[in-house]
Amino acid sequence: MRLSPFYVTFAIVTATAWPLHHVSLNERDLVTFINNAADQIRNTVDDAIPAVSRALMQISKTAAGALPNIARRAFDLPDDFIANIPPEVFANGTVGNAALWEEAVSIDTRLNAGNLNQIFYRLISYLQKIENGSVDALAGVGSGVSYIGQGLQFLHIYPGQFDQAQAALPAETLVRISPTPQQTIQSFGASGAWWPNYLNDFPLEQQKNLSSLLFSKDWLQLSGYRYNLGASGGRDSQAVTTPGRGVESFMLSDGSYDWLRDKTGVYFLKAAQEAGVPSIVAFANAMPAALTAEKKPCGTSLIAETIPAFVKYITEVLAHFSEQDIRIDYISPMNEPDNNFDTCTQEGMAVQTSDRAAVFNQLRSALQKSTTPKIKIIGDETSQVTSQALVEYATWLPAVLSTKSIDAISVHMYDWPDDAILLNYRELVTNLSAPGSPPPIKMTEISTFTTARDMYAPWGKTGPKIMGAEYDPSIHSALDMARFIWQWLTLANAESWDWWTAVSSMMPCSPSKVPGCATTFSNTSVPAAFNDGLLYIDPAYATTEDYTFYFTKRFWVFKHFTNFLRPGAVRFDIPNALLPYGTVAVAARNTDGVYSTIFINRNVTEQVIRMELPGGGGGGKIVKGVRTTDEVDFENLAPLPVVAADGTVTITLPAKGVLTLQFSVSGGGVGVVPARRKTRRRNLLFGRERGEEEGFHKAALI
């Protein structure tokens, strides 16, 4: 585990609850403050500082390797932890005694079931909770915790996290794509929750238009789609209270089946298949209300006694889809199992970590005996990386990896983990797996973030995130999303990345009634406005009869990834140290041998770089360039940059924008390209052969 010493020391100081509010921090004196605070903590009487915290300070100076194996205990101490550590460990002058540290690690390992890497993460979780706790903490205003926010603000300046050095003189630094292949890209997608409920009321023509916007090659061309298996039975003891968020289950409240339910949801599921979307997931927010003790689709828990009935329901639904020639590639039996949504604002079901392995194991066994044995299983779709995945995986993941009951890990990122945490996450998954065979990682949901605005002036409205009410259709939000994608592709080596909901009605006003509404920033909570969609619809469409789809910059920036990094593309690193400050990049070679490089520039000024094409660039040629900024949407670049005789190309990255360049090189460049994945493409919607084009009505778009 590689960890910034600043991050470690600051975490320890915070963990001891040292009165930071007496010190005003800034970038210049933060390091001095941390060192002084550490000295004060070491000199404080034993009664004032817990023994473990004193030990952590000592370890951080002399035994960095032992730190991850003890730090978590500062917040989650077993009853016998301190009692079982030799007293000498905490005595001054013994921190260099290797035998004592080995004993401490041995005890801590025993108390944590042998998982060395797990113990570090509770400490990181504590910091992340502080960071996500309030806007004030991030902005560094107010008192008390705000100064912790100032320290975290220093640590979170993008992209300088996790000791990511960047080129001091980028114009003189040659950017090279690493020759070492990384992961193979599987998909970029979005979910079909909950907008099909609204699209029920839209004209069929507009439903077809939306299918084209999401799935066609001319538009977003999603390579992944998540179908929501509903839990609402129709006559449940309690219904979901938020209009549109209750999804019709195929199982009615009395336990019988009605396969004609969720008509619009199934329509778009078929549309995804008809368009050739290669990765289709069925996911469940909750089990059908009829299977719960409470007879409702929210505020429930999946327990050992109800797992068999829920598994049986899933296999019956999948068998029905198969009979209807509807392809499902993956099944996810739980979604955010950390939250049962007991307020019933949406469907939800808690699953204790102690029960999760049983769900996956029983589902695998049932699928193997069913008519759909090839459907893959993913999970557990927990909400947060830091406070949940990192501290819970050891309780269930090894058990399902050993039985081969899970094919990929899926996780959400509603704690907006920083770069260090994602590298820790990737390492944890690797260490919990059999040597050389970690499961693929899929980031399957994020949205609804607000921006720590003006946190760092050169980037304007960008920075760490918290959940809250905000509607920002501009490039600022889109650049934040782009960096999330970069994080998961390059730090976690994720094979897939999914936005939450493709279409939202959570605009702050009706664009039919308020000119400019669809393009104007708002952070009002009444009426609610959220950054949860790629496209938006008029929230008052029922009365205005406005069936327009309103675009955000997130749609256009996401299109850079969905269009240019197709399934089967192999990613290669572009080291941050070669790029200008405030920029990151993703490079991949598609199955046709053409490279795509996506540059994300958060600076308010253009950045000029010089890049060498792979394999020395001999015979290389730029074949396409596209950019998205606040002024243009997916605009073709003209003229295209020219490859010089030495195989290099000079590239101007647009200010606060995303630039994609596609290029070919003679000999195909470097690395190994896997075979193209074949997908069955049969028209299920309109009774035509695949070659016929459906009509598209641009006048209905904006």
C-alpha cells in the first residue's frame, strides 16, 4: 500500500480529535502544523490521548508498514484489543523494536480474521465522513470542523492527490502512452430507473426518439444498460411515496404473476437489446413486496429465511425473459443493501453483510439448475467505497469468490472517494482474491452531487463532492463526471462505469414556462433540483404537454467515452507526471486497432502538449478529433493535428473541456488486442430486420 505521508499523518492527527479549531491552516503552513501537532500529541499525558492513538503517532514515524495493520482499531476496538497488546509497544523508546511490532501486528491480524489490509480503512472512513458532512467543512468556513475541511481541501486539490506529480514544463515534456496493457473495457452505461414510469405518458414517437438518443451510433451509443426489476405489487401495505419511484413488479401483492406489468420499462429493455447494447444488467432495489413480512417494497430486510423465495423469484423472471428472447447478461440481486429506505421514498431492502454471501451462493446454485445458467452475477452494489466496501468486503467477498458465485464486483461511489482511497480499494480487492485472479470491478452508480464551488480558483466550480440539491447542466458538472470516470478506469482498473439515471425530471422549473430554465444553474431545494440525469424532461409535462428532451453537458462528455471506448478496447496508461497540472487522460486501443485518447482539462486556459504516438509513431495518422466545452457540444475538430516526422503530434487542449483524438499507427502499436465480442442483434421492437433504419424526429429535441 502506497500512501502519502501527509495524508497518513493528517489522518492520525484528526483521529485523536486534537483541537484543530485553534489553528488556522493554509497550504503553506499545513505541514508545519501537522508536525507540531504530532509533537504535542506525543508529549501529552496518557490520560488525555488514547494509548492506541499515541502508538499510531509513533508507528507513523518509524514503522510505516505496520500502520495499516493497527490504525483501524482507533475507531473500532474489540474489547480485548488493548489488553492483549504488550505494554512495551506503547512505551517511549521502543518504537524501533521490530519484535514488538510483529507481535502487535499478529494480535491485530488475529482480531481481524487475518485480513491485514482491512484494518486501515476505518480511519480513512472517519475522514471521509467529516469531508462529506457539510458544505462548510469543504469550503473551510465556520469553526471547529471547518479547519479539518481546510486540511482536507489541501489534500484534495485535483489532480495533486496521492502524490500525483504533474509536468512542471508541459510544453517541454513529451507525453508517451505506456506500452503495458491494462484492463479490457466492458461498457459505459446508465440505468432505466425511474424514468420509464414518466415515459408511459409520452407519445410513442418520443419514446422511439429516446431509444435513439440512448442507444444509436449517431447519439450516445450506450454499451451498457441497467434494467430495474421492480418490487411494487400494486396492493401493498404501503406504496412508495415519491411519485414515479415505485416500479411494477411481475409478482403481484398476492404472490401471483402478471407478465404484462412494467410495460414501458420492458419496452426500453427491448430497445437496448435491439440496438445491440452488449451489456444488459437486471438489478433489484428490493424483493417483491409479496415476499416480505411487511408486505411492502421498502423499509424491509432480506434475511436468511427469505433468501430462497427471493432467489426463486429472480430465476423465474430471468427464465421468462429468456422465453421472450430478451437477453440478460448480468443479474444483480441487491442494490445499496446498506439502506432499506425505511421512509419509503423509493424501493429499498437491507441485506446484512453476514447474509450477502448466502444470497450470491444460492443464486449461483439456482441459476446453474435453471434455463439461464450462463447469466453472470454481480454485487454487492454497496453505496460507498470508504465507509462500507473497504470495511465490509472481508466479511463476504472471499466466501463468494471461493465458490465462484460472483463474476464481477459492482459498487457505487456516493462518498466520492479520492484517488488514494480508490487505489486502496483496488488493492483490497486484489488481496481478498486468489493470487492472480481478482474479479473485474464495475462502478455501477453515481449522480446527485454538488460541487465544492470555487474551492480552487484555476478550475472554478470544481472540487470534491457531497450529495445535495443542485442542477448544473454546464461543463463544470460534466468535467467532474469525466474525472470520476478517469479515476475508476485508471486507479481502480474498472472494466465498466455507469451513470445512475439516463433521464430525470428533477429540474428546478418548467422550461416551457421559464425561458432558459433548462440551461441555468440552480441550487434550490424547493422545488428539488438534482444532477441526476444525462437528459431531462419538463417536470410539468403532464400539463404543459412539453415532451422535449433537454440535454446537459454530461450527456455530451459521456458520449466521448461511450463512442470512443467501445467494448473490447484495451486501456493503456498515460502517466499524470507527463501532463499539465489540472489535466488527466485516458488512452485505449479499440478492437479495430484504432487508438482513442480522451483528455480532460479542468483549467480555465488552453493547455498545449506534445504526444508521441505508440510504437514510435511511424506511419501514424490522426483520423478524428472531437471536443466538448461550455461553448460546443461534441464538435468535430478541424483541421486535425498533423503527426510530425518523428512520430509526435502537438495538441491544444481546450480550456475547461474534453478533447478526444483517434489515431492509427503502422503495425498496430503495442500490447495485445482481444478478439471482438459478437452480439446477437435481432429486432424485437418493430418487426424489421436490423438493416432497416427507424425514423428519427429531430424537431422533438432541443
